Amino acid sequence: MFATSTQRHFWMFKDETDVSNARLSANIKYISSRGRNMTVIEREAHFLNVVEEKSLIMSYEYQLRDFCRKFHPPMPRYVIGTALHYLKRFYVNNSVMDYPPKEILVTCVYLACKVEEFNVSMDQFVGNLKGDREKAAAIILNNELLLMQQLDYQLTVHNPFRPLEGLMIDMKTRFPTFSDPERLRPGIDEFLEQVFYTDAILIYSPSQISLAAIIHSASTSKENVDEYITKILFSEDQKRLLNLIEAVKKIRVMVRNVQLPHRDTIKALEKKLALCCNPDNNSESPAFKKRMKQSFDEEESFEDGQYPSASSDQVRSMLMGLSEMGKI
């Protein structure tokens, strides 16, 4: 039940301003840490601001969608929805400069496959990736625990797809004057796809989003479902009806305003990100590779009966996922 879920209690924000403030806090925290010896002007030139971060996140949300669409075997849309939830939640409280979005993206998809019981092995999963698949598996395993920690191990996601099906059945049963509600399906599906690139999934309940999708599709098809909403769904609860009408309006505005940043803009932001990202968490950086090598060296020493130092042991623990590669 969504009403008693961790999603409802811990991952729902009051409004867009509330979400923006959380992202701003993450941005300020990172810049304050990495740019403490810089002037204000130097910080502005070197680091991404919160608006630029949001543009990059949206770009990666589209990349996640494209990866999932091409995935083999075909991936159910509720798995994609859960992965997008994870990605959005992760970067509400973390900066893209701190953790590489490309690596977190694939980890979100991998974790969503597990949680939603879409059973694919690691070999199958990385088989959908380009490049060094062995390295990709190591990165995913290394980031999986981090992702779960940042999600506070609250992994159950309520997507709008299930309440949508309930509403469609209800329309067919209690609103017979509206012939064939299934003809609204194309518009509904298009709306639900776009809503995942907004912050609506962090603000509104799945049932509100699904109802907004139905109303939107009916409106664009020049159909009328007002009677179903006012006389059947909320005939005895005018307060809830008014709240719903307001929520639907805001959700539709958010979807209407979805606009993917221009490719040239994203390329420029990617270059800036490469210069200001945290090298300790970037698998391409010399610092990360050195840490990874140290982890392997310490593990070999440990197996030989030599006990590593406390600091090395911490590194080993953090990268323990890498040693599991041979078991996949």
C-alpha cells in the first residue's frame, strides 16, 4: 500500500521548491568541500551550478530510458520506472560531481532488475553494455551497496502503472457510457513516459499521476471524463476532488514543460563535469585506479596471512564487490 510505504513517508516532497532545495544543498555541500581554497569567482567558473546539474541529470534519465528500451531480454516498463526512481532519488541528495552519473545509472537499472524480480544474470546484464564488460561488472558491484545506502535501503517503489490499470477497469465497469476507454491508452502511455522526466514522481502519489494521465489523454483526444471524476470517483468527497484537480493541473504543467537540453549544451556540461568531478569516485581517474590496485594488493596479502592496516582494510571493504567478479 502506497499510503503506508517508505516512498510515501521518506521520498515524497512538498513541492518543486522543496525538491530544488534538496538538490541545492547537495550542490553547496560538494562545492564547499572541494572548493574550500577557491574564491567565489573561481568556484563559479570551475563547478557546476544546481541548474546545470539538473540538466545533466535529465540527460542521463533519457540515456537510462534508451538503454532499457534496447535491453535484451525486453525489460518491463515497471522496472524502467523503478530505475528512474532510484536515479532521481540518488541525485536529490548527491551531486553529479561527487558520483559519476554513467556508473550510477547502470547500477540503478541493475538494482531495479533485482528488486522487481526481472531475473537477469550479471553476464546477461553487462552483455547489453558496450566496452569492457568485465570492468562494467566490477563498477556495478562496487556501486550497488553505495546506491542502496543512499536510498536508505528503501527499495520498494510504487509506480503509476498499477493504479492506472485499476482505474481503467473501474471506468469500464462503472462508467459504461464512455465507450472503450482503451482508446485513451496511447495518450496515457505517452504522458506516463514523460512524467518520469519531471519531479512529479517525487511530489505526487502514483494514483494522482495515473489519473492525470487519463485526464490528459481524454483532453487531447477531445473526450470528456469529467462525469467519471466528479460523479463516480469523488461524488462524496468534494475536498479530495478539489485537491485532485489542483494536483492534476500541476502535473500536466510539469509534463508540458519537459524539454531535453540541447546536445551541444550537454557536451559542454560533460566537459565541465570531467574537470570538477570527485576523482576518488571516478573509475577513470588515477586516484581511483590506485585505490583499486591497493585493494587487490591488500586482499592478496590478507590471503597470505599478512594483516592489512586499518586504513587499507577500509578501502578493501569499500571495494569488496570487485572480488566477487569471479563468482558471477
